[in-house]
Amino acid sequence: MRYHTPTSFADAAAIAAGATGTLRFLAGGTDVLVQMRAGMVQPDDLIDLKHIPGVDQVVQTPDGGWKIGIAVPGIVLGGHEGLVRDWPGVVEGMSLVGSTQVQGRATLAGNLCNGSPAADSVPGLIAAGAMVTVTGPKGSRDIPVEAVPAGPGKTTLAKGEVVSSITLPPRGKNGGDCYLRFIPRTEMDIAVVGCAVSLRLDGDKIVEARVALGAVAPTVILSEAAAQAIIGTTLDDAATAALAKAAEGAAKPISDKRGTKEFRIDVAGVLARRAAQIAYDRAKGPSKGSQA
Amino acid sequence: MARDDVKTGYKLIGTRPNRPDGLDKVTGRARYGADFSLPGMLHAAVVRSPHAHARIVKIDASKALALDGVKAVVTRADLPTGLTGEDLNLQDNTLAGDRALYDGHAVAAVAATSALLAQDAARLIEVTYEVLPHVTDVDAAMAPGAPVIREGVADYSVPEGMHGNVARYMEFGHGDVEAGFAAADIVREHTYKTEATHQGYIEPHACVGQMGEDGRGEMWVCTQGHWYIRRMSAAVLGIDAANLRVTPSEIGGGFGGKTTIFMEPLSLALSRKAGGRPVKLVMSRSEVLRATGPTASASMDVKLGMKKDGTITAGQVYFRMQGGAFPGMSPIGEALPCAFACYDIAALKHEAVEVIANRPKAAAYRAPGSPMAAFAVESLVDEMCRELKLDPIEVRLKNGATNGSKSSYGPVYNVIGLKETLEAAKDHPNYAIPLGPNQGRGVASGFWFNHGGETSVSLAVGEDGTATVMIGTPDIGGSRASIGLMVAETLGIPYEDVRVNVVETGALGVNEPTHGSRATFASGKAAVEAARQAIAEMCRRAAADWGIDAEAVEWKDGAAHPAGPNAGKHPPMTIGEIGSKMGSTGGPISGHHEVTAEGVGASFGTHVVDVEVDPETGRTTVLRYLVVQDAGTAIHPAYVEGQYQGGAAQGIGWALNEEYVYGADGRLQNPVFLDYRIPVASDLPMIDTVIIEVPNPGHPYGVRGVGETGITPPLPAVASAIAGATGARIRSLPCSPPKVLAAIKAAKG
């Protein structure tokens, strides 16, 4: 195995483009190192991205969004005042990944590029409309987060391409988001179903919404039907019932050791309803929102 | 109820001193199995079958042996032939013969100069398999048409006409069950299933083995019983037990799973083939889950008759259990006697069969068989209590076994504490807390026989008046502290002046493992006898010094005293003074006791659990949990409480989420802790405990084993609480959210 420590994403992309065997990028390493120890993958080239300047930074963009370096660990996101204020749903998704020890290393970019349909941070990013910058041998391009996963363990990135940052849009006014997952235990578990909802209000009425479902298909589902079920409503009982039905309809799960197909469909509806309510209350703000 | 035989007023027994292993464990100094290393040591890796059942056509290790640094490969061809019975089963499990019998079955092992190199070499060993039909489910394994996975496993007990996978049959009972059912107001009958669960000890199996060409060897190993390791390893390798010296490490959990061998002889076989270099073998978590002993899975029919006042008129069970691909490993012989052990019922019939299946060789797991039996019987008792609107504790008090009852399995109970646990549970504040929406309460009682067993203990008095105790039962639950307290109490010296060491096989007579909740009972009893011997000798030394008869000397408060005015006026001679002079007064002072310990007292317990179930997801939250159990005498109450809480935690895991999940290909789907879901700390409330003390007349300080009973009631108690919360009765564990949600939806129609 060759271990590389490039100091720029252009160099990283060049090494990756020239690699001929099994290649892995190393950010936090909480997936790659575990897979290596378990004998699931034996990389010929391991490219450690943590030597690239800026990868451990969270910076505000000129328009008020947030640019997150690919090596920023979950514990830093969870303690970042601006991110927690603007995108609590994104932060809470990342905070659910692993143990306290894992939180000290695990990253948003790694969670995304690991390609798990059950990745806890990905639905929140997709609901938020986050973008990733991808750097390759021919330069950089920006694509939506939902364009990255291609199925379990796979991404759409071309040979030589690497995620070089993740950017959350400006939150703006009257917005709220939330991520909920279902696990049989309380922690240290993998999502059987996950759901993120991000929405914006005008008064009591929802004017924008994005609903993302995790662990119910090979990739995270961004459901337009679920979003439309609540846009234009005040999230009354009829709207939440319609949302649950739309989420159930959008879910395309399998039965496996973690849960049955029928169970995942039911719980997708339940979580969508519950996540939407929390996002709605967050959008209303603490003074106006109902006490959940 | 006052008892003449019950002593009170102890100085040390019942106190909670610091644990002797505590500092080493919290600082990382404690040496566990994998911490041991020797100069020149090699590292081993094991090649395991990826098939549930396959003929091994060919093993080609040439590529592995060609690697620089690979020192030895062993296959079954390196082990002796001609073994029979359980020795052959152990050998078959250590390394597969002509067939791999389960996913993860060891096929070959390799030793190399590093662990990574050994793993690389293992991947280069080419095994050609011919895949055979398999079966993993207990009921499917004895259904018509199921493949017979090993010929000739049935012993004398199996009636003709049963499936070829049936290995054993048992039946017993008393009274006229048909008359009993006829006398009942309601008779109910259901089938209950439990899935296999693993002990889940945090420390994987690990050992370092060294053996020369002369067949003399040593092993350092994580185990509950090093004499068992010695005997079993010697049998598998065809060497004499005396030529193998086994030293136990500190142990990171066992729960019964470390009372046997799985891979330990491989370290010795590899070492012998590698010119006597020591070989370390450490299992990964996946190897532990795939290839060490979980408990059995079970399918159980129960029938009960009950009168409207709660009187149980008759009971009948038919249990089917599989304990893997080897006969004799399922706990039918324990499950049947445990089934109705908490009750005094006029008519009972017990039947069970053991069936083999393509699963790993089962091992003991905390009260083997009792939790499954309790799940079946206690669940049905609860169902009938709810149907008849009877209080479940009152029904148990009405039918419960008591002093002098003839037990369901034959012997008469001497002094037991079941009713005391029921009364204490009824009076506990938890039993009166009002329940909210979607909340339910479950009650169940449980039982474990406890065990005595072969025990050998020595004690030596030091020159400074301290005492060293040598025991042969590894400390998996606080026995060093408890034995230290009992010895200190007996000698009349401070607890801190007694050090209890778990010593190697060369230092004592044969000891059974720490199993059957026996260590504090049996090693403790023997240690007290050894201390009494040393006291007698010290009294003789004092008597000689004073020029009086030894009978005229009595021992109290750590010193010899003249017994009465006729003995003359002599100042007390302390253990320190006697110890400092022992070289000139007759030599070393020690005590030794060895016995197959008798006088075991059973431990009964009653648990009360409150749960809340999310009606939309089927997810169960344990709100509060109460364990009430009879300890006889709690020598070190903090350890007793720890055993109660640990048993409850494991039982809750078994009830809610733990299970072996097999795919259609017969491979284990969840051999990692991510998907084999033991409870994490945040899943459980602080578990409330009440220690009942009904001293065991068969122990000098009244000890009953406390380690196992606690895992028995949680399975039915949790399922009954879920039934109370949802109206849906789960008769097949685990009560996982998909199953509970489906049951809630089915109950609603």
C-alpha cells in the first residue's frame, strides 16, 4: 500500500488519476480504517487529505452560507454556533454518527462518499440543498449533494475526482430543518430509516420544503411529492397525513437484517411527520413555536 | 422468621470494600488474554468456512507457506485420530474434519511472524469445498425432508422414528396432568420461540501457546476454567494433561462462554510445528460471533390449567432446542427442570428433544436453558393472569415453591427465598407507580440451581501476619473480593491483609471452572476451611509457646487467646507475631482444602419491569426495572447488585433486540456489534435492586450463588410488559420493533 499526503486537491486528484489499483481517500478514516482492519478493502493507494490547508475549517461564504472543509469532524460541527443556529438538522444528523470517539474524526464528506444509503448526515444535507465542490484532473465543479451517491458503497465521481468542500446555502429568514432516524437502540446503531425535512415559512404557511428519506432505497431519496404535500399548508393534521402518505409512497426499501420492507415504509411516514413538525417549530422560532 | 443457624454481627461480611482488581483495570495495567507476549512469539490466523455445510475436498497451503515469515500451517491432518465422544466433538470443532458444519467453522490455521502476515497467509490457503444442503432453524432441522447433517448423532434416549438430526430426548414429571387440566377453569396452550444469543463478553478469546516437539507445553489464556482448557486441549492434541501448564489471564467477561475450548489447541499445534516458538491467537469480534458458543435457540410448547382463583392445576411443556452442529450442547437438561422450578404444582409433564443444526457449537450462557424455559412458562402464566384479571405476584405467591416443597424436578427444597422475593417485589414502590398511555408492567420469577463442584484451595500465612489465598476459579464477578472478605472475617484480620490470587494448573488440585454460580460459594467455602486449618495450626503454635494444650487456645480478632482462666494468663498472640516466628516454631503455616462442594442453595428472583412502547414504530423503552433476588448472604453487596443488574441487562437485550440472523445461504448475517444489538448504556435505566437474604444452611456464611438467576426473568417480564402496553403478545423473541409494530397492527385488525 502506498500512503500519500498531498498538500493540494489538485495534487490529490493527480495522484488519484494516476492510480491503477484500489484507491481510497482518507479524511476522518472512520469508515476506511475499519474496512481495512476488517479485511473488506485493501487499498493499493491511500490518499490522506488532511495535509491540505483549510480542510479543517468552517468559513462563512459572502452570501451568508457555510463552507465546510472535508476534514472537519462531527464534534466541531456540533459545537459551531453559526451552523447549529442555521442548520440544526444538518448538525444533528452528523452528531448521530458513531460514538464520541468517532465524532472526533468522522466527517460530512466521508459520510457522504462512503456511499451508505443509511448515512445519517446525508438526508439533512440534501434537504438543506447543500452543494459539494468536486476537484478532478480538469479542475473543479459544483454539484448538489444528491448527485454524489450512486448506490451502496458507490459514488458518481469520476476517476481522479475528489470532494474538496461542502457548502450549505444561506439559511435566510423563517427557516427550520430537522433530521430524525429510527434505530432500535438509543445510539451506536445504524439508521433503519432516516428522514430530514427543511422548510421555510411565510407567517404560518410553508412556502418552501424539501424532504429527504434515508435507508429506504439504494440512495437517499429527495421526494418532491412529500414536499408538495406540505407546501402551502400550515402543517395541519391533513397536511401531515398527506406527508406521511407521500413519504410511504416514495420509500422503496428492502427487507434485511435491520428491518422489514413493510416496517421501513410505515416508519418513513412516521418520521416524515415528526421531522416536519420539529422543523416547523424551529422555523417559527422559540418564542412563537409550540413546545414539542 | 428467626433461624437458629443464621449468624449475624459480622465485621467484614456485608461491607463494600474496594475491589482488588479495580485499580489495575481502570489504569489499563490488568493483563487480559491478548496482553501477554513472549520473545520470539508468532501470531496466528484461522481459515474459516464461508459455507454453512460443505465437504472439504482439498486444502492447499503451498502459497501461504511460500511467504517469507510464515512458519507453520496446521490442518486436521496434524491432529491425532481415534478420539471418541465429546473429545471428538471438541476436536471436530477445533478444526473441521472432512466437513465444515457451520459458517465460520475453522478449517486451517497459520502462524507467521506478524499478525498481518498471518492474515495475508490465511487468505492464500486455498480450500476447495463441495457445498452441501444445510439447515439452521430448530423446527426446520427436525421437519420431514430436512437434510441429516451428521449421521448417528442420536443417543440411546431418542425414540425410534424421530428425525436423524434429533440427538437426545428427555421426559419426566409427576401427577396426573389430564386430571389437572380437567379440573382447571381455563386451559391455555401456546408455542414460544427464542433465538440464539451470544454472551457478548467484551474481551474476545485470546491465548498464547507454546509447545515443544516433546509434547510439553504452556498456555496463557483468557478462560473461566483453566483445568478444563488443559484437559480439553490435551485430549484434542493427544498429549498428557500433566505436560500442559495453563495460566489464566484477567478476564473481560465470560458468562459461561469461556468454560470450554474453541481455538486454544491451535496455538499449541502451531507452536509444536514451528519448532516450539510461542504462538499468539486472538479472535476478532466476527470470529467470536461466528465460531464461539452462543446459547441455543428454542421452540417450546406450553400448556397450563388454571382455576379462576389463580390455582395452577397442571402444566405440560415440550421443548425443542438446537445447540449447533454437535450433540449434547443444547441445555434441554437444564431447561426442563427450570421450567416449573418456581412453582409447586400437583401435576407436571416435561418433554424435550435436542436437535442439531448448521450453527456454531453452543456453550453455556448464564443459567443455560432457564431463560428460555422462563420465557415460555412465565409468559403463559402472565397471559392467563391477564385473562382472569389476577395479580401476577399473588398468583405466584399462591402457587410458589417454598421450604419443604418437592421441586418440579424431584428434590425437596430445603430453605429457599422465592416467596420473600415476591413479597418484597409487591411491597416495592415501583409496583405501585401508576402507568401512563402506551406503558405496561411485566412481572416474572426465575430460578437457578447453583453448583458446587470440584474445588481445591490453599492458604498461606505470611511472616507479617497477612494471608495469601490460592484459588483455581477465575474471577468473573467479584469472587476475589468476596473470598477475601470471608477469609479475613474467619481469620479476624483486615480485608486489606488478605490477597486472593487465581493460580495456574500446576499450583492446585483440579478445579472446575467458574460456572454454575459456584466460585464464591465453593471456592469461598474451601477457603474458609483452609483458613480454619491455618487457625488450628496457629493455635497449636501459641499453645506450644505458652506450654498449654492446643485445645486450651481459642482464636478471635486475629490472635490466639487462652481459652478461659484454667489456660493461664497469657497476652494474646497475634497472627503477625505467630507469622514472624513460624520458621523457628515448626515451619510455614498454611491451610488447604479440597472437596466436591455440597450444600448448594438455589437462588430465586422476581423482576418487575415497566416499558413504554411507541405505537407508531413498535420501539420499546424500558422505563424502570426492579430485580429482587435471594443472595443467601450478600458477602460484598455491591458485587451482588452488579450481578443482578448485569443479568437483567443481558436478559433485556435478549428480550428486545439480540438475535442470530441467518441468511438463506446459512451464513450469519450480523457477526458485528453494529448489527448484533446488545443494549448500550443509554438503552437502560438504572436497574433497581433489592437483595433478599435467606442464608443457605450449606455454606459457613450462608452464601448462595447469585450470578445466573438474574438473566432468567427479563425475557418473559419484558414481553409481558409489552403486552400490557400494546395488547399485543409477542411469543417469539426478540421483541424487535418490526415484530412489535406488526403485532400492534394485527391486534388492531
